[in-house]
Amino acid sequence: MRKNSDQCQFVVALDSIVGKWKPLILYHLLQGKPLRFNELRRLLPDITQRMLTLHLRELEEEEIVKRVVYPQIPPKVEYSITEYGTSLSPILETLHQWGVAHVERKQLKKEKNERTETD
Amino acid sequence: MRKNSDQCQFVVALDSIVGKWKPLILYHLLQGKPLRFNELRRLLPDITQRMLTLHLRELEEEEIVKRVVYPQIPPKVEYSITEYGTSLSPILETLHQWGVAHVERKQLKKEKNERTETD
DNA sequence: CTGAATCCTGCCCGATACTG
DNA sequence: CAGTATCGGGCAGGATTCAG
């Protein structure tokens, strides 16, 4: 340890963000409104219950997401972004912008290739 | 497709960055100086040849990294960041800052817990 | 020195069924 | 409604060997 101990901290940050569904979960929670379990499920059509719970637990563990249980029947649980969690917002925003640009770039390149092929 | 097609683009960005060693590779190449294959290996003490080549190929594929072969014996290959690749710099920087803060936060919390336990 | 080719392994995630 | 429990597959990544 300690070798690159300071330089590698983006790996730490990535760990909090990476996971097949975490970025999407965060995206929705960062809208600000608390969401119930099944609301999140509906917003992420292809996620399984299992993965949703697992990822939420991990985010909760890092205090990025807050879980509030309303003791009632039927159960009601709300998930929301913590204040600390909002500090991820600029990261996601930057990633999103870069992603959009990257896709456009690829698209342009593809079109260019197709044009030169038909010459 | 197209469901969240615009919102999910951070996933695209993450794909370019994620991979066990990609962030480290990028970190070193973003220093600006072109690096030879074995120089990178030395900088990433625990990476295997296989993973280094694979990750470099992926980065090259996305035009984030440029590969220059000097036809000579023994072979010499230099990797450097492309101009396009430098656009990742702010992302890595933001991630790094957040990572550092996140680790510190965890550390503080741990110390606090240890203190209350010994009460 | 810079790889490519195989083989192997862990573990992330998915599918499904069950519960308070 | 909001979860657990269990089983299994796929794929990223590691170890090793060969090659120009």
C-alpha cells in the first residue's frame, strides 16, 4: 500500500458510481424527489428486484442515499439522495456531457466511413 | 432502445473509463509524456501484460490513446494521449477530488466510532 | 521489447421462487 | 409493497506460455 495511494483516488470514486445500474439510480434520485422502491423499479424497466436492492444498499452504506421506512401496512419505503450524495452531481453531469459528445463523434465517423465506402 | 437514450449517456462515458486499470493508465498518460509499453508496466506494478495490451487497445479504439510503432529491433512502441483524450482530463480530475474527500470522510467516521466505543 | 494465444477463475448479475 | 434466498451463467480479468 501507499504506492500510488494519493493518485488512485478516482478508483475510489468510481467504485461508488460503477455498477450496472448505479448511474441510472443516481440519475433519478438526483432529480430531488424521494422515490419508493417500486417507483424506481418502474423507472428502470429492466432491473431486477435483487439488483435494485443490492445497489441501493451499497449506496446507502456510503451515505449517498437515504432510506426511510414508514412502518405501516402495506410497507412504504422511500429512497432519496443525501446532501452528501448531491456532491456527485457535477461528476455525473460531466460524464453525461462527455458521453453525449462521444456518441456524436462516433456517429459522425461512421457516416464518414459509409460515404467513402460508396465512392 | 431509445427509452432513456439521452439520459444514459454517462454510461457511455463510464465505459470508456471503467476497467480495472484504465483510470491508472489514463492518469499516467495524461501527464503528457509518451510512454513505452514497459514504462507503463513499471508504473502499474501489478498489471499483467495481457491486461495492459487489452486496455490500451480499447483506448486506442476510441481514439483516446495514440499508438506509435517505431520499426526497429528491438521493437519500440510509444503510447500517448490524443488531443481528444485530454478532454477526459476534467472528468478524472473531478473523480479524483471526490475520491479523496470520500476517503477522508470515511476515515473521520471510523475514528469517531472508535472513540465512542472506548467510552 | 512488445506483444498474441490459451486456459482458468471469481464474482457480478439475472431468473425464479418465497415472505412479512 | 418491499423485500430475502438460492441457483446458475457469462464475462472481465489473472497466470502462463509462445512468438516476431
